[in-house]
Amino acid sequence: MEKHLSKRIKSLPASATLAMASKGRDLKQQGKDVISLSLGEPDFNTPDFVKEAAIEAINQNYNSYTPVDGYLELREAICRKFKRDNDVTYTPNQIVVSTGAKQSIANVAQVLLQKGDEVILPAPYWVSYEAIAILSQAKCVSLPTSIETDFKITPEQLEAAITPQTKMVFFNSPNNPSGTVYTEAEYRALATVLEKHPNIYILSDEIYEHINYGVGNFSIAAIDSLYDRTITVNGVAKAFAMTGWRIGYIGAPAWIAKACNKMQGQITSGANCIAQRATIAALDAPVSKIQYMIDEFKKRRDLILSLLAEIDGVKLNKPEGAFYVFPDVSAFFGKEIKGHQINNASDFAMLLLEEVYVATVTGDAFGQPDCIRISYAAREKAPPGMVLIEGGTFIMGSIQDDIMGDWNTAPKRMHVRSFYLDQAEVTNGEYLFYLMWISRVFPRKNKNYSNVYRAALPDTLVWRSVLGNNDPLKNYYLRHPAYANYPVVGVSWLQANNYCRWRTDRINERIMLNEGLLKNMFDPKREEKKSNDEEDQEVKKDLDLTGINNFNTALYYRNPKLLFGGDSAFYNKEKLQKRGHIKQEDGLMSSEIRLPTEAEWEYAAKAIVDEREYNTLSGRKKYPWRGNSTRSRRKKGMHLANFKQGKGDYNGLPGWGSDGADITNRIMSYEPNGFGLYDMAGNVAEWVHDIYEPRIDNDFNDFNYTRGNTFKQEIIRDDGTPVIIGNADIIYDTLPNGRIFPRQLPGSIKSVAVTKENNDSSFAYAQPNDISLGKKKDSIAMNPNAVVESYKKRNRVYKGGSWKDREFWLDPGQRRYLPEYMSTDFIGFRCATDRLGANFDGHLFAKEALEKGASAVVVAKPIEQIDKNKIFLVKNTLQTLQKLANHHRKKLGIPIIAITGSNGKTTTKELLYSALSKGYNTFATQGNLNNHIGVPLTLLSMNSKTDIGIVEMGANHQGEIAELCNIAEPDYGYITNFGSAHLEGFGGVEGVIKGKSELYQYLAKNHQKAFVNQQDAKQMELTKDMQRILIDTKAPYDICEKGFIKIKTPSHVKTNLTGVYNVANILTAMGIGAYFKINPEKIKEAIATYQPKNNRSQIINSKGRKIILDAYNANPSSMKAALENLSKLTGNFKVAILADMFELGDESSAAHQEIATLAANIGLQELHFVGSFFKGVMSEKGIKHKNTEALIKYLSKNSIPPKSTVLIKGSRGMELEKILPFLK
């Protein structure tokens, strides 16, 4: 039927920007992680003062049709804006408000252009100009420009393009797509041409007016000779982040405005009433109100320009406005890249999209076929090498609960979320400089260095802003105040170690430059200076900074003549002859920067807030080991040897002013089982133990070979010269996550790990008979001259101390273990933090809360502009929240049922809520609000109408359930089971039992009742001496054809649940419901109508496939239950897709292997393993996938047969729900 379309619409080209965005969306739907740099839409929210004006308009009942040309008040505001910002005078009858600036331009074209007219479009131009002119039956005349002219036309070009048919010239400044801004002088020069042609009209599109980086914006309508034939187009979409509000406007001669008004009245009529009222507030506001957006855009511009400048072949201009860059990529035309023949910019843009999933817009659409447009308006995701910056409260020690609370009785978890260097953190700006240095010194086009830059790129990005003073950790932040407002980089431990070495070298390099010993290798005019100095032949020599030719502190100390690959041209010979090389004892060079170990971090953190403890010896600190000596080399096994003996400022940290050490000395390298001082908390002066475990090849994945507590020794030849890593000597390791990582970089001294067999010391090693490893009462035998060596798997040191070591050496405090190559936002001590939202600090919402009806706000710091009578200022908002919740709970006086357990607690809670709601006004925990914040919020959500409350309690370490019970004070409790979940936190299944049974302990102590699964022998034993109501969780059942459970009680209860493991959950809800005297038929109805959600045992029928989606969480217990259930279901073709289980600690490998073995032996027709943990399992069956994205790629090419039964099971972080579109 397309033949019936008009010729106008057939001749109209599709929007290139929208077309590329559509292609990007298609790829996203296929599971691709597309970075969108194509659309020109600011990623900021509309400013609050604008939104408030809109809300006020709604409250004042602005809901009727508006005048076609806009409210008079708005047109008056536009006149004020033109006069204030552009020095152009208009009256309201010269203003027409439209539904966006695009409609404003279309109106002008329709009323002024007709067939035979020509429109001059200086290229590059906005894509819609050409289409709008075509719809007006005019002919477009493109006026080409180039990067060399900054994409600006000259008066001569304009004069040459004008013909008798020329009716209009379009100007767009700041320009989309080039960012070019015309100056007043340039416009006046063009005006001298236009003055000769009085029948030519000028359309000046100034929509990006305020997004200007210093040039300033001049309006061509301010030129008196052109005023009567200039139509100025503007709007609020770009500058005020109001793209969806759809408000544009023109200022024009009255007769043109009248014609536009007439045209608009027959098409759209007046613009939205609420948006118009909000626009009045926007236009009357000073530019300072939106300066934060402009500043952010400028930062992004500068960053992307610096990164693009490093790519050979890319030509750039420097955009002075808007939020686009428009690089010329014609150097790539005629080449083949990754199998793609690049003939034009469209091919290049498609290459970026299809190969690296970066969406841009081809320059053809803008009249400039050699370029592509890259938008930095949106920060959906940072492209490689770019660091995404978001607002939010950065909390250095974000925690599950207060680590300092009751630290002597129960292990706690502390998440340390950024790496710490000599009392200072690493900001995004600093790390970006590091990335730029890497890319310059080790250019990617050199095959030897191809993976150096990629290895340095952060995988987890860390966000910024002020310290969270309302957090219980406020007194022991390990964050330097000077960095409180800076964004921080998140990297893996390996990356952080490399950065530490680099930072040490760059500081010392700068010191050398300041001392005049090195030539200024960074002087941009160095090349010019060389060419003019004919006498100094060495200066003429090219100081190539790539590869081996970089400054290395360790090599400089060892043999400065070998630095820079032996190239003496880098040194200032004259200065060197006068003062000689700098030595360590001169005290000029920076001490070595290194990362603290986890043991050091946690122990130092503890010491900041705790009272200092002393042993019986007067004046001595209490150390976590036996013995009184502190600096005896003879007894180094009994104490922590000083890192900087005899000299040094102790790494620049305070607290050592009385020891007479004021000269920086090189950090000593100690043998295995040696120790080191690192007083990272300042004035703490605590020394901590860090056992060494030698690395062997088979243990690579278990132990970090570059970790601070792994000792290395330099390889020195017999003649005393060090072995240096050359440009071709880089050894790359392929890490378990697939990342390729260099062990050492060129220019550094080659080193090897120190082992018992590989060291030059007569150090006394402990033998196996010196060690007693058993239950808690056992101890580690102490050798007066040596510390024990960890040699057994169960006692191995992972990243700075095993459980046994920690229990012996330090006060309890739970540690989190991850491989050194991982950087993650959900688990502890990595060099990363959670990705926080734009307004994470609750204080930012205080004013809004009051405006929305809150009587008062509870805050931890004063807030200006809020009535003091409406503020409760407290020391700790979290503790206040918990106390308020407890008080509220007591006032309610209703029965509270607490539910916890390893598996099934959420399903049980929801089933019980459904049952009890049949007879009571019941309130239950919403979603997953089951922690130290969620439980108080749940209690505070209950009100006087609530009859019964159900509180879900989650935990991943001992002591947490006890704390939640003290807040909720439950009258009843139920534990679903004790399973293999959160083993890393609980320290094993026994820890799980102890942690979960804290609920029973609370109930027994307070003479309350427990509902107990009478089929669970362990729970029966634990509750034998307390009040309890037994629940029979065993009953006959059937699995119906659709896979749902049918309980064969006398009344036969049908359900929408799958999995045998849910039988106990169903019967528990029925049993507790019966205890509270709910009608049995009502209970049956509640169970039958319950629908699982949130990826918990959901059954989805699609194209004949039965999909069991159970991807909310996973642990060994639930994984086994799901597989056993799958084996019992009917069906000829069964498929299991199993993904990694998280937080299993040392048990992870064995647990994944056990699941893999089970899955391979239950008769499945197809089996898939997903993730790095399953990657290491041994299994005769099953296809392994690196991650969920790899699985999606497989499924897009290999379909699972119809009429299959498919189990999808894995931890939430694996995001298995993403594969559903490829199964449906």
C-alpha cells in the first residue's frame, strides 16, 4: 500500500540519528551492551525550580487549551530573555511558542518557502533542516566547510552560493554537529554579503546558546541591517534539560510571526499549558542556575578530545559549544578493519556499532560525509578509557552493620571500597592521567604493548561526593578530608598495585625534573628547541618516551646509567656533573607508595575508634602476638620488623616525631614470613601480622602474585647489574576472568617471587610439627625466632590472612575474599565501591520530604533553608531509625512473626502473608527489605490498623539476626532451614546454624514461641527447651502436567509453585495460618491464588517450552533442590542452565564441582554452565560459557528445542533473566 503515499513523504529521508539509535536498540534487545553516543539529549534532570513551577501550575488548575502563539506571560518572558541575553528587542506579537524548536523551524519554512526557492545550508547542518526544506518544496544548497576552517563558511563562499532563487540562509550557532560557534566579527562579515541581497531571509537556530565554553554567543538578529529579515529560533530543551517538555519559540518580524501563528493553529494549536508555565521560570532564571550542566559538558568535551587525539588518522576541531564532537575519519576510507570494508563514514559508524557496540551518527546526514558525530550529552555508559562520573554520597567504609559494635564477641563485615595511598585516594582525574600516560608510553598499535592499556582500564567505576556524616562509620573514615569531594577510581587489586608503582615513579620523575637532572621531556616546544640547537647533538637526539624509555625509581637507585634504556640524552649533563645523582639518603625522593593489606586496613580502622589498650608492661602497646620486643632483628619472628629501619619518615605518616627518623629510606624487602610496618591510619602506631604464602604455578588463582604481602626479589647479575625488562620481554598472564594482564612493564627490574627455596636468607622456617591446627582450643605453636608457615589448604593465607590466622592474631572481624583480578560492587575489600545514584545522600531529600507532607526530618548535620523547628539533629540517623522503629513496634502491641533461613524465607513470607490476610489486616516485609535498614522501615510502615506483622530477616554473618531481633522484638519466629548460603560470611555451615538460630535464642530468652519444622532434626534439637509449635512439613503431593505442586491433603491444595522444595514452604504457611485460626478453605484459596514473582521459581510457558526461572538467588542447597525437582518433572527433553553461586568463600570450588557432578548425572539432555566459578569444574557433560553475554550469543545461534523443560538457576548478580528473550 506504500504506492499510495505522497511524493513528499517518499522523498523525505529517514532521521539518521533516530535510525542509528533504533539499530542500537535492536542490538540491546539481542543482549548486546551498546554504548549510545548518538542522541543529543542531556542526561541531567530538569532543574528543581522548573519542576516546582510546573507543579504550581497543576495546583492552580492550568489544564485548558492555550493560545496558539502561547501564554502572554511566556511571550513576555521570552522578550525579556532576548533583551537580556542577546541585546535584541522584540514585542509579544513577534513571538510564537511552539511544540519544540523543530516545529518552530517547520512553521517558518512553510510560511516563507515554496517551490523554486533555494535554501543555503552551511555544512555540517542539523539533519532535519534538509527534510524541513524539502517538505516546503524548496531546494537545498549545501555549502561545504572543513575542519581546517573550523566548519565555518566565509563571506566569499556565501556570496558565490547566492543565486536569484536564494530565499533563505540557515545558521546554527553553537552548531550541531560540529560544536562550532560564530563570533560577532564573523557574523558581521557575513552580514556585509547579506546586506547586498535584501530578499534573503536568515533563520538563526540558537537552541544550544547557553551550552557555550567561553567564546560567547552572538545573535545575528542583533545586527540592525538584518533584524527585519531574521527569524531567531530557540527553546529550553537543551540548556534546561527539558527535551520532553517540548517548548520552542521564535522571535521574528510581526508579519512572519502572524503567519506562523496561522499555520500552527491549523496543525497543533498551542503548546502544552504546564510546560509553558514551567518555561517562564526557566527563562527568567539566571544562567548560573544551569552552570553546573555547562561545566560538566565542558569536562566531557575535554576528556573525549584528549582521547580521540591519541588515535592516528582522526582529525578534530575544538568545539566551543553544544555537546558534540565531529571527527573526520576519512583517513580510514579504503581500508579493511575486522572484515569491514570502510568506504565512507557510514561504513565506519556501522563498524563501531557492530564490532564494539558504540552508536554514533554518520556525517552524511549532516552534509559532511567524511565525519561522524559523537554526542557526549548522555553518559549511559563510559566508553573504553573514559571514566563515568555520577553524583552521590561516597562512603569509604560502607557496611552491612557497624563493624565497631560489639567487636569482641562477633565477627562483623566491613566493606572497604577504595584503595588508599599514603593518606590520599586516587581521583578519576589522576587515574585518567595514568591511562593517557600508558597509552602514550605503551602505544596500542605496537603489538608488544597491545594489552597494556586494556589491562589498566577500570572494570568497576567509583563515584563521588561528600562524606556520609550520617553513617555510623563517620568517626573512622580512612579517607583524607582533602579528597572528600573528589570522585574515586575503582580498580582491581592488580591494577591498583600497578598504579602505585607508576605513581611513585611519576612523583620521583617530577622531583628529578625540578632538580634539573632530567630534561623536560614533557615540554611541548621541545622539538622546536631541538631543531634550533645545532651545537648540542645529544639534545637533537629524539627523546623517545615509549617502552623501556620511562623513569623507574628502583632502577634509578640501582644503576642510573641503565635508566631510559641506557640513553643518557635524557639527563641534563651539565647539572649532573655539578651535583651528581640523587641518593636515597638525600631525603629528596618520595617513599614507595604501596597498598595496605586487608589485615592492616581493618586493624588500623579498629584502632582509630577504640580506646588504646596496654599490656601489663607500663607504657607499651598491647600487640596481637606474644613477646615484648618491638625492634629486635634477632627476634623478628616475634614482632613486626620495621619497614624503614634506622632512617625514614615512616612513609610520611604522623605519629613518629620522637624517633629521630627524618630521612626517607627505601622500604626493606624481607624474606618469607617477614613482617612490615604500615601505620596507614595515622597516629595508630599498631603493627599487624601478615603471613606469607609462597606462590607456585598451581596456586596462581589462589594467591595474588603482586600483592603487598607477597615478597619479591630483584634479579641481579653476578656483576651487580640488574636484569631489565625489555620492550619485547613483557610476559602476559591470562587471568580467570579472561583479562590479559602484564606481569611487569619494560624499564623495570625483573623480579621473581621469593619462596622457601628461592631466597638468600638463613631465615628459620617453621616445620609442620610446629603447628597444631584443630578446634578453637588448639593454638599455633610459637617459635622464638620464626613465625609459622601456612602450608595446609584449610589454613592458607588468601589475600593477607586466613580465618585461623585472623582468629589468632587479630580481634574478630570478618574478611571478604575475592581473586585479585576482580573489581565488583557487591562484595568487600576490593578497590571499588558501589555505583551510587545521583542523590544518595538522604540529606538532599530533606526539603522535598517536608514539601511532600513530612512533619519533620531527622538529620545528622544542619541543613540551611529549612525551619529549625522541623529538624531533629542526631548523631547517628541509622541508630535513630532503629530506635524509632523499636519504639513504634512497642506502641503497636501486635504479634510480630519473624522469618529467616537460608532458602525459601521470602516465598514462605509471601505465602504466609496471603494466608493470614484472609483473616487479619496483615503487613509483611516488602520486597527484600530484610536488613538493618529494611527491618526498621518495615516496622515503621505498620499502623494502628495492622493486626499482625511479618518481618523477614536476612543475614550473612553471625550477630546480625540478634540485632534485628532486638529491633523487631518478635513474638513468634520461624526458620525455614539451615543451608549452604553466605558461607563466606558465616565461615561455613556451622556458622550459618549459629547465626540463624539467634532467632531461637531471642525467643527463648524472652519467653516467646517458635514455629518449628518437625521434620528438621537440627531445629528440633535446638528448640527442645523452649516454647514451640510444631509444623508438619511432610505431606503427599503430585506434580501436575504444567509442573505445579498439588498438595494431597484432605482438601487437595493446588498451587502455582514448582519445585519439591516449596512443599515445606506451602505447608508452613498453612500450619501457621491454622494456628491463627484462619478458615481452612480461605487458606486453601490463598495458597492457590499466590503467584511467584521476581524470578523466584516462576514458570513461563513459551513456544511449547516450559521455563522454570529461578534466578533470584542461588546456593548449593537451593541448586541441588532445583536440579532434583527438574529430574522428577515429566518431559523428554530437559535443559539446565546453571550460573555461578556467589559468597561461598573457600567452599566455592568444591560446591560448584558438586553441583556440576550432580547435573551431569540426572539424565539431562542439555546442560549449560555460566560464569568463572563453573568454568573450573570437571564435567563430562555441559557447555561452558564465560558469562551471561556469552550464553546469549550462543542462544542467538543455537535454539533450544520446542517442548523442552528448561531450568534457569543462578545468583542474582549473573542476571540470567536477560536470556529470556532468546528462549521465547
